[in-house]
Amino acid sequence: MYQGAVAAVVQVRWPEGEWSRAYGVRDLESVTPAQTTDRVEVASVTKTMTAVAVLRLVDDGLIGLDDPVNDVIPGFTAALKPPGPITVRQLLSHTSGMPEVNDALPHDVDFRPVLARTLTMERALRLAGTLPWTAASVGSFMYSNTNYIALGLLIQTLRHKPFVQVMREEVFDPLGLKNTSLDRIDLHETGLLHGYVTLRGERIDTTDNTFASGSPAAGAVSTVADLNLFMAALFQGRAVSAASLREMKTSPGFLGYGLGLWQHGDGCSPAKRQEGRGNFWDYQTVAVSSDDGRYQAAMTVTVPPMPTEFEDPSSANRRDLLNGQIESTLNETLDRLCQPATNGARQS
């Protein structure tokens, strides 16, 4: 399925056991075999982690899901010029209509200057503010990284601490995610999966995460084991309150997306499986959990070196296809593992 991929790493967990495998190599220079414990940039799976930190604000009574954020997030109104009150729920569910910051970045074939500069939360809001935000777009699902960047500012404003520190103290450390961080990558660390993109036929190592480091939308570096630990803790009720977890699993108007979570049919249960999905040029990652937290599966694939969509528009479809194949593979695996319930129905 992943012909030409640099690496593929997967872990599956079920009540009776665990299975992990790594295929391919960590990097194309040393061709050191990939390991199941290797760390990788997990892109938008970060959003599910950020959503947990936001729901903890709600649990602690610091803000409500349906409270407006316009006057709470520093610079929100001035930078973005929202067409009306925007709530926490709308940001979490991508129903704010907020413009996508990536659309305001240069789309040059040579992507290296953009990746060489960190996209801070404040600069991201200013950039997104150069694009129109219409009242007609509010309330409809429109996936936008800017929503979660704004939520990162909300978190650090209400916690009075830097966003990265809050995530470490309130999400990563309490849930035992020892190999997960939002920090800048040390390119010389062992146990790191390297990613690649081609530029006019030349292979470029794009592992340096300067651009995304610290991002509430896409900055996490993790392992498949940590992703499964995170999903298990969340859906077993150890990350947020039961009320907040119900809200996370409820779509406010777009079938298939809740608050920081994608949903997928479960072949073993009437309940939906819950997913975090990450899509970078160089990595594709999916983490899946059963609704009750008993089954998890996570996989990351280092994409075969190919151009960006700025050089070859068809490459975006190839990456999306790969992400869909990973998702299907993980869900089919969990369908085979789930156990029949005592009443004859299957459950997960």
C-alpha cells in the first residue's frame, strides 16, 4: 500500500494485548532501520491534544463552550476583524468561518524561506486577518488551522502561562506522554523519523520543524505509542470531565467532526470511533480509538519524497489518498480485533 514510503510505524492496542511494527528507515542518508519508538511530527493530531487543554478550561470554570472569545483572546478583534461574536465551540468545531492562515502565506515553489521562520500565534492571526471573514461563513464547517492557533492564545491567556508549558503540565505529563513535546526538534537526536519533499527534482530533508514548533494546530512531535496512550486516556475518562468528553464527541453541525475529533464508523459498535488525523507534506499520521477507549490504533507514514502542491498540484491528492488509506487500514484492523458482546452483538 505504501510503496515508496520512507517509513511506516504502527501500534495497535486491545484489551488483551498490543502489536507494534516499524518498516523502512529513519532517514535516507544513514538508512538506519525505523523503530516502533521513533518520534515523528504528527501535524493536526495536535489539535485533538489542544482541544483537551481547552476543555480543561471549561471544566475549571474559566470559560464556557458557548462564551464569545472576541474580547478574551489578545488581538483577536483587531487582527481578525470577526463579523460577530465567535464562541469557543465554533473555534473547536471549525464552524467559526475564520480564514485559513496558510492561504495567506506565500505559495512559492521554493517553500524553504517559509519553513525557516516560526509561525507564531500572534503572527498567524495577523496574517489570517489579511483575508476576508464574512458573516455568511460563520456557522458552517470550514477547516481552518487559525481556529486552533486562536485557541492556543486563549489557553495561555486564561492559564497565565505559555501555551507550550500548559500543554506539558496539563496534558503530556499527567497522561504519561513521555515522548511528546511541542518543542523545536534536535535534528541530531536518535530515534527521529526524517521527512522529505522534492524541489525541482532535488530531494530536500524537511524534518526541521521551525515553522510549526509550538503550534497549537500542528506542532506536536510524538510516537505512535504516545498517541495511543493519549487516546486511551481521553476516551477512558482520564483527561477531561464526562460532560466535556460528551461535548467533544458531539458534532455541532458537520457530520463527522466534533470538537477536535474526526469520527468514523465502528464495525463493532453503534458508537462512532474517534480519530485524530495529521497531514503534512512529509508525514501522514492517524490515531483511532473506540468510543469507550478499549481499542486504539495509530500509524504514521513518512511520505515518499514528492513535490509540494505549489510545484505539482496533483501531489495534494496523492497525500490525501495516503491519509485515507492509513485511516481505512487502522479501522479495518480494529474491526477484526473487537470482541462479540455477551448478547450476541459486537462491541468495541
